Amino acid sequence: MRPCFQKSNFLLPNSTINMHAWSVIACDQYTSQQDYWQNVQEIIQDKPSTYHMIYPEVYLQEKDDRISKIQQTMENYVHNNILEEKVKNGFILIERSTFSGNRMGLLGVIDLEAYDFEPGNVKPIRATEKTIASRIPPRVKIRKGAPLELSHVLVLLDDPKDELFSGLMKDKDTYPVLYDFDLMMNGGHIKGYAIEKENADQLESKIAQMQQERDLFLSVGDGNHSLATAKACWEEIKKGLNPQGQENHPARYAMVEMVNLHSPALIFEPIHRVLFHANMEELYEGLEVFCQQEEVQIRPGKEIVLYQDHREIGIELIKQDDRLPIDILQAFLDAYRLEHPKVDIDYIHGQDAMYSLLQTKENCGIFLQHIEKSALFPAIVAGGVLPRKTFSMGEADEKRFYLEARWIKEKEAD
């Protein structure tokens, strides 16, 4: 049986294309900073670029007009040989350098039949965070009818001994180099190697063996909603296919980059909470009652720190299972806001940004600690999925850049 992470065919720009202008960051970054995307457009100018095949979420108000242009650009890039099939039935080994260090990744495809984003499922590939249903339909409009997919999805492999990537690193100089260039806008450097033929077959067998040793094989680190969109599209497509058609249709698979959860260059940053028009003491009292109902004990500590007007309450949650503290806290906050509709919430990266918001005495901050990587997979198994905004994988500039493409529509016969 083939593993849930497999080899495939991949398209890359031809040798004349300016790669620095070609590759742009994930569409869900800098969603409130139009100046970032304006700078991207200045770099690109009239050059071919993945920018013309994605929908930066900062421009979501443009709706369907931009979608038709995206799909037409994909067709044009293939017709004019701007995109060419550079990897056949293989993988791409990716070496990415950022200010957090060097990160190795492996580009392949996942079988969407082996993935589910619903909490409580037992598929080998699962979401890390709760999927917001309202975020899927707009993305379906983009993917539905598109001949190609690009991807900013990163999936995590729990490989503390680095069994997979340590071997690939030793052999990387034997693989043909596909690209080697600096990414734009502080994105660092990226280098890609083709793994094909016998090497790809051996690698896929190794992955299959690793999958057999784990119930939960991969979790989705970045791009949860994009992958959920691919799943939703496939569920619609397969309704009109016979079993053989379902087995071979390219939309059954989604392009992702697999990275080792335990890579030193993959840094988990906490995402703090700010509650507007909330009282810290009332919030703490409500949390005490909630935890009592959940059979969770509270004791003094620094795991979670409530802060307001230069006062703070530090606590630690004592649980009977592998759920993360944020799982319990977010469940409480969701319930608390239903009872207090005037209280609003925002999710903040970085302590400096937090303290600037907490200068207003009516605002209550909740500071969280780093998540231990070893706790992530057990937490997903215990709780199904984690709350939204549980953690961030590195800074915005370290997110995946669009670069490769792949067919998701069946090609017409010549």
C-alpha cells in the first residue's frame, strides 16, 4: 500500500524566468498591510510571477473578478511554456534558510482520502487547529475550475530522531538542483533538488514504513484552511466518478511540503490574547468556575498570565490528559464572550505589541508560554484539534513561498 504522502509530477518556471520575482509569500500573510503587497508588485512589475496565480487575502474585497484572472493566468503560463514539468513521479527536497536557521522540507502530495479536518477523526493526516467553516467557500471558488494548484501548506512529521531528513541531507549533493535563489522581502534563501526514479521509489517506501509505525502520521502546521478547501473540492468531484476514476484523479491529491516538527529552525511562537472591556478579576473568577466543571485544577504559576493595569495573576492548569492549557483556556474564553457580548478579543504576536494595547486600563491581556513540540501530537490525539490561534510557526517572512505548481484537472486527450 502506498503511503499517504506520495511522489508526483511538479511544474516549475522555465530557465528564462526571474525566480526572485516569481516566488511570493503565502496569501494569508500581511492581511492588514497593503504596503507589503504593493512592494511585491513593484518588484514583480511585468514579470511572470506566482503573484498572478494567487489571491492575497488583503484584496478579498475584489471577489470574482480576480478569480477569473487567476485561472486565465494559469492557462496562459502553461500554454506559453512559462511553466514546464520539471519533476516526474518524484519529490523535491527543499533547503530553506531564514533568520531562524536552515530548514529542510520535502515537497510531495498527500492523499486527501487519508486526511480529515473534523475533530475526533482517526485519519493518519489531521488538522492542528479548528477549521472555520466560513473561510472555506471563498477559497473553493478559487480552486474550483483552476487547472493548477500552488501551495503554502506545511505538514509536520513527528520525527525527533530525524530519521528522514538526516539521510536526505547526506545525499542531497547527488540530486539535480532545480532552483537556487534569494526570496524577496526578507524571505531568506531557497534551494530545491529533484528526487526521481529509484531514489524516489526508495524514499516513498521509507515514508510508508514510518507511517506504519504511527497512528497520527502528519499534522497540518500552516495552511489548515487551504487544505480543508482541497478536501471539500475533492469530495464534490468524486461524487461523479467511478472507483477507478476516483483512484486516478489528480484532485484526489494535494501538494504540500513536509517538515520535521523537531527542526531547530522551526520555532513555535505563542499567540497571546487581549480582551477589550474586560475585568481581570471577574475573568479569573469565571475561569476558576469553568475549570472546576472541567475537572481541571488551578494553582499559581507562569503558564498563563492575566495582566491589567500593572497587575497580574499567574496560573498553571493541572489536567488529567494531554490537552494543552490553551485548549481549556480558549474553550472558557469562547463561553465567557457569549455571556459578555460587550467583551471583544484579538490575537497578538509578540509581547511588545501586547503591552502597547494594555496601556488602556479597560483591556485585559492573557500571556501564554511556548508550546513544547513534543506535546503537539499527543494534544491533537487527546483533543481532536487545537483551538484557532494556538501557536505560530515562526515569523511571517519564514512562511512558505509559492514556487512549484501541479495539475489538479484531468488533462484532455491529444
